[in-house]
Amino acid sequence: MDFDDILGQHQLKNYLKNTVDKGRIPHAQLFVGNEGAGTLPMAIAYAQYILSQNSSTEELCKIQCEKLQHPDLHFAFPVTSNDRVKKHPVSKLFLEEWRQFIRLRPYGNLFEWLQCIGVENKQGQIGVDEAEEIVSSLKLKSYEGGYKVMLIWMVEKMNTVAANKLLKLIEEPPEKTAFILIAEQEEQLIATLRSRCQSVYFPPFSEADIANGLVAQAGTDLPIAEQIAAQSNGSFNKALHLLHNDQADEQFEQWFITWVRAAFKARGNASVIQLLIEWSETIAKSGRETQKKFLGYCLQFFRQAMLLNYGAESLVYLSPKTASFELKKFAPFIHGGNMPEIQREMNEAIYHIERNGNAKIILLDLSIKLTRLLHLTAA
């Protein structure tokens, strides 16, 4: 994968190329961007560009990098046990799945990666076993005699013990070693790890870049591509989901509409509470990654409703498929008087689910709070 394969982000491409061309490659960089902003493919392209400078055969280097099999390119990413790997899961045990994931979904997210290894009902992490693997792999000499590159994807999923184990190595890496850390939520990294990296921020893709990408990579007709791009919120991954009528979003929409309707009716009507209990039990049966993704979807839905309520139609890309639900009728109930608290409660629920809280209790508590919040008046 080289820079020409990646959508847009021309300024970032030029910056990264210049760091190599001028011999000023930082020892540790943190690529920060939302899902679908191209951080992972850009990191792979950057690694290929670094490694090609010292390769005796540039064409061979390109082939090895495209297959993610270059001996000086190392990967770490969130993993967990599955039917094949029963204990001590580390990235090197999932390289075949990783290569397939990058080939099929270079702009994909953590939820899709965990689906790829058959563990969407678990949470992936980068643990101390992985940290030890990283230390061991970087002790080896470079195969080509040039740089070694360690690419750590979704580094915010690294636990504190693992992060502390790597701090010294990242601060003072072996000669000609480059760390490329990739995160969606920079604030979740421990401060000492963040402070040792040079941060590179990825803006969302423009609608033009996404539309052009859909035409070039998926053969989409331009009018359809432009319509999808307007709804994708700067994420090429989201655009691909919309293009292929992602079933997960359709399920999430049904769950969301059932939830807000029950929560709205439940105020002063104890019989409806049973519906919220049943709803919470249904969502709790899904995996934790599904629960977190769903709550993120709900936040997106609430934000879109508020934008519509305040007349920012040009920023509204969400278009519910449920015929009996109209966003414009729901929008007046989401406003400045309740949105900050809704967002706070949603984020707190995600936080507790991520830390293995009882999902049924967390979701029911959130539902009961929503019954009050939906009836607050605008400030």
C-alpha cells in the first residue's frame, strides 16, 4: 500500500514524505483520527515509504509491504482469546486474519476487526504479553540494515501495565526504529505515553474525497456517491456501510426507535417500564463491543436530531429507514436543555460497559434517566 492508494489527505502525505526525504523521521508518532479517516492505511503507506529507502530492491519491498510480510514491519493490535487461540493471545497469532482484514477493510474499525477473528462478543486489548512481544521483536537487527517500524493500531486499548512496560522503549528506542501509534480517542491514552509521541491529527475526509473514492474503488455512480458522501460524516468506512446497506445500522436503528418511544411513554406510566427492562435485556445479550458501538450510534442519532432542531439541515446526513419514524418530529425533543446531560449519561454508560459492568443494569439505568431527559424543556 502506497500513498497513491489512500484517499485525500494530501497535506499529511506531503508532510510524512518530507520527514523521510529530509532524514527527520520522529522516533514515535501518534496518528489520531476518527474511524474511517485513513489513519491505518496511511500508517502502512508511511512505513512502506520508510522501508523502501533502505531496500536493495524497491519493488520487492513494495510487494512485501503490500502483503504485510516485510521482515522489518511489525504490528500490534487489540486481540483476545477465541476458538483457536485459547490463552495468551498476541498479535503474531492473528497475522493471517490481520492481513485479510487490511485487504478487505483498510478503513475498518475495531468492531469489524473483532468480528473478523470471531470474538465480537468480547473486548480486545493490547496486554502485557503483547508488550513483551514488542520488546522482543525490536531487539532483533533490521533485516535490510535500515529502519524497523512498529505499528500499533488502536493503541488506546493498551492496558496500563503494558503501556508502562513500553514507556522506556518508546522514549529511547533502538537505533533506526520508528513507532507509529494509531488512536481514535487520544484522551484514553495514559499521559506519559502521549507525551513521548509527536501527534499527527487526521481531519475527516471531505465529501469530494469520499465521493471520488466510492467511484474509483467501488464503481459507484457519481450522483449516488455524492449522496452517500453527504451522509458519511467524513468517514470512508461509514460511506462503504451506507453503500452496502449495512445491516448493523438497520438493527441499531430499530433498537434506538424502540428505546426512545418506550422511554418517552414511560414517564408516569409504570407499565411501560417493563418494555424498557425487556429492551435492556435484549441489548445486554449482544457482545460488549456491539453494545458500545450501538451507544455510539445512539449519540450520533441524538446529535443529528439536535442539529435538525436548530435549523442546521445542511449538516444532517442521517435518514432513518423506518417508515413510521420521522426525524423532524423527534428533533424538537433534543435541544440545549437536555443534550449535554444525554451525552454525559451515554458516555458514562459506554465507560462502565467497557470496564465490564453489568450491561443489563447499566442499560436499564440509562433508560430510566432517558425517560426524564426527553421531557425536559429547552433552556
